[in-house]
Amino acid sequence: MLIASGRSVDAYLRRVVEVATADHAAALAAVTTRAATVRGLVVDFILDGKASAPSPEVLAVEADEKFLFEAGPWLIGFVREALLSASDRRRGGVHHTDPALAGEVAGLAIELLDRPHVEIVVVDPAVGGGVFLLAAAERLKAPPTEVVSRLHGCDIDPMAVAATRAALTIWSGGIEPPSANLQVVDYLGPTVKVPSADLVIGNPPFLSQLKGTTARATSERRNLANRWPGVGRYVDTAAAFMLAAVDGLVAGGVWALIQPDSVLGASDAGPVRARLAATAPVERIWIDDARRFDAAIDTVALIGREGSSGEVTVFGGVPASESGVVSLPSPKSWAPLLAPARGVPTVREIAVAGTLGDLAVTTAGFRDQFYGLRHAVKEDEHTAVKLITSGLIDPLVNRWGTTSCRYDKRAWLHPAVVLELVADDIRDWVTARLRPKVLVASQTPTVEAIADQDGVFVPCTPVVTVEPHDPDDVWRIAALLTCPVTSALLAQAASGTALSANALRVSASRLAELPIPADDGAWMAAAMAARAGDVVATGAAMQQAFGIDDPVLVRWWHSRLPNRGAE
Ligand SMILES: C[S@@+](CC[C@H](N)C(=O)[O-])C[C@H]1O[C@@H](n2cnc3c(N)ncnc32)[C@H](O)[C@@H]1O
């Protein structure tokens, strides 16, 4: 099987593009002729109903027969992509899929279909060069004539449709797909007519609506809003393809589409996730760990089916291997699906008694607070009111006065806050922070928190504060934040964000949603360990408080503590 990113393909494509005339159809016709000839076939490249004459220059490009034989059906699509200018590719969202990856996704999807292969109807909504139809065709155990008659595809580019037709004809040994099966049409538009499918599979265009060059026209926006109320104007076009795919399935059908991983977490895509969860929820996810597309975007393949169990199996790599099973999160964010692939252990069956928001108010400062303190910070070892930055917070260790920190482009050892000099508009905010609380650093590998029992520290943005209703809860909260479960839950929630690989983004709202443990006795013991500054003992007691014994989770947490201090 051909690996499209292999050198021979790249070299061949470069050579074809070099010699191709401005007539792209002639170049594609030449590649079709060569790929067909080595298989003993005569196949025309038919664009808009007419056969194109092959370009003699391209016919002369050297390539060995074995390569042409094996790569033939896939080559035509790749030549089509290579002939497009970079800006055309960007505008049309044209980034073809590696055949090996398409094969893995097709395999993972077809496995979920519980019906005889000979009956399976496949639709690719954005065929490009037909790589997903070829991938499905290779995996369906049925005679090529039967398979080809049930493959359907759409693309807005006539050249893509012509390339797919030629590709399938070569693959099947000369059996042309019925002409109505491959259409030049906007899959999201009102004129598309495809049969209900057992499998909708493909790689739709990723067209960010935040950029002028790829934003939808007003009429397209209106169409989508009418068809799926609640799906707003900023949703990536790729996400709308998921909804159309689900609408086009027979009962029990499967959809499998490549998506930008932002679709999992973007708030604009929330209504799309909610709709999918209610119709044909995701059952498998394949996560790209190697940027296999030449677009600078992290991608996933989402595979869903009506009546799925709510469990999602996570895969990665080519060939695909399983990296875990997680419950499908709420539509608010599916970013936690990325966690197993990023090495974050799954938190299972903890005993909880509510959320941190029941016990405390969580607060984050903003830029105003950062700049409003500017003229009020002085170096003063004996001050009563102290400034604390993220850099001074380690798990249960406050480094104020022992380690220098940076604030406002300067190094400080004893940053003090002179309340009278604080800007008027934030003075109330600052004084309200002077109470017993827990301070949490941001962008750290695990949650790093310290207790401020005397209420003397002013948090410097982005430090987040947790202020208990009952001041006696300070150490319990410090313990809750110094524990494997809490760090893993936040790492899961943050998995879709850019900085997630090694840093947790701690926000006030995420902290408020954290579960608190059911076993009060063990939690108290953890609070005592926290008060004594024993990070490892705190973590161990908190595991007990949550009623779990999970060495993998504990090891993961230990390995991320600063200086591996716990080992
Ligand atoms: C990312 S490429 C994928 C091609 C192919 N499925 C693959 O994976 O190699 C996206 C394709 O979608 C086509 N396209 C863009 N907008 C479309 C639309 N509204 N309906 C159908 N096809 C579309 C582009 O012409 C392009 O061929």
C-alpha cells in the first residue's frame, strides 16, 4: 500500500508540477493515462463530460512501473492538489489526506457497521482526489463492481470530481462509477442530492470563520442558520459538515470526519456538539500526534453513530493503536477526549460530595488589577501587605522573601503593596482579597497552591484566589488543590488548549467546578499534612478522601511536581 508522504510520491509530484503546462486537466489526464496503462487499462480523464487530452510533457516524467501501479489511483488526487496554488488551497480548505491515515479511519468506521459489506453505501461529502472512497473501497469485502456502484462523492471543484472518477475507475480495474454518484455540488447547499448512507466519511474543508478569506458568504450563513438553528456564524465549516453528515445517515449509520481539534473545545461549536450528542454521538476519536496534514493545525478524526453507548475509545498513530476509553464529556467541551493521547490519566469513579464552589468563592484578577498595582509596589521586607506572583507559588510552599520574582519588568525579593498608593478603581478589589484564602499559580504542570491563613497576600494576575466561606477551611482547600485527582481533572479540561501539553490553565470557573471528596475524615488528615507542608502525604490522603487507589494517577502527578520533590 502506498504511503503518500513517502519520498517517491513527493519526488514524482514535484516533477509533474514542474513540467505541467497551465492546463491542469491535461496534466491530470496524462497521469491518469500512465496509471491506467500499467494496469492494462484505458481510462480517460473526463472533466465536465469531456475527455481531456493528456499532456505530452507530463507523460514523459520518469517513474518506475511498480510505483505507478501501486500509487496509481491515489496519484491523480495528489497531482490535483499539488497543481493548486497555496492561496487556492487555503481558500478552498484543500489539504488531502494521507492514504494510510484515510485507511485507518475507514477501518475504524467500517468496524462499527453491523451489516453485510456488499450493501454498504458510502458518501464522501468533499472527495478531493477520492482518498476516503478508495480507502473504504479497499476495506469493503465485496466485488469491485458492487463496491463502486455504492460509492458517492461531492466536491465543489470539477477537477476534484474528475480526479475521483478516474481514481475509482483505475482502482476497480476499469469499472466506471455511475455518473450520478460523483457530483460537482456544495454539500452544505440546497441542491445536493445524495442517497442516505451507511457511512459518511471524509475530510471536509477547514474554513475558519474568523478570517476574511475563508468566511462564508451571507447566503451560505443564512442557509446554515435556517437548517440548524443555534449553529452560529463563527462555527468552522468543517463542523457544519458533521451535522450534514448525520442528517444523511440511514438508521444505525456511521459518520467519520477529519476535524480541526479546536472543534472539541471552541464555544462556537457548542451547539454542534450538543446536536451530535443528541443524534449520533462520537464513539471513537483518532488523534493526530504528528501533524500529518500540511496545514498548521492539530487534527482529529471523529467517528460517531446513532445509539452509541456514551463511551469513547481514543486512538492515535498509523497504524492506529488504542490509548484509552473515556466517557463522552458534556457538550460544553469535548477537549477532555484529548487527554489520554496527551498522557493525562483518566480519573475514574471518585466519591464526591459537591464542588469547591459550594465552599468558597474563586476569583481571578484581570489586567486592570495587574496595572493598578503598579505604583503601589515597593520593596519592603517588613511590610504587612505582600504581593504574590505565580512564580512564588510552589505546591504548599510560599517563596515570598526567599526567591526573587518578576513584576512590572523588575526583579523583587520582598514585593510589598502600599494600600494608599493603589489605583482608586481597584482599591476595593485589593482590600477585599485581604482575608484567609488559598492562592493558585497558573500555567504549572500540576495545580500549585499555598494557603494564606492570615490574609496578607495580594494576588498578582494571573494568580487565582479561593476564598472559603469558613476561614477554617483554608487548609482543606489547600489539600484539595494539592492532589492527583484535581490536577488530572484540570489537565483533562485543559487538553484542548494550546499550552496544555505541560501547563494547566487554571481559571476561577474551572476551580469552582472541581469536585470535593466524600470522606471527610481522610480530607481532614490531608489538611493536616498540607499544614505540615508534606506534599506527598497530602496527595496520598486526598486519594483516600476520594475513595480511590490509582498508582498510575499518583505516578503521573509525582512526575510533574516541581523538582520531582516527591520522589
Ligand atoms: C480537505 S480537502 C479533502 C479532500 C479529500 N477528502 C482528502 O481527504 O484527501 C477538502 C475538499 O473539499 C472541497 N470543498 C470545499 N468546500 C466544499 C463544499 N461546500 N462542498 C463540497 N466540497 C467542498 C474542496 O474542493 C476540497 O477538495
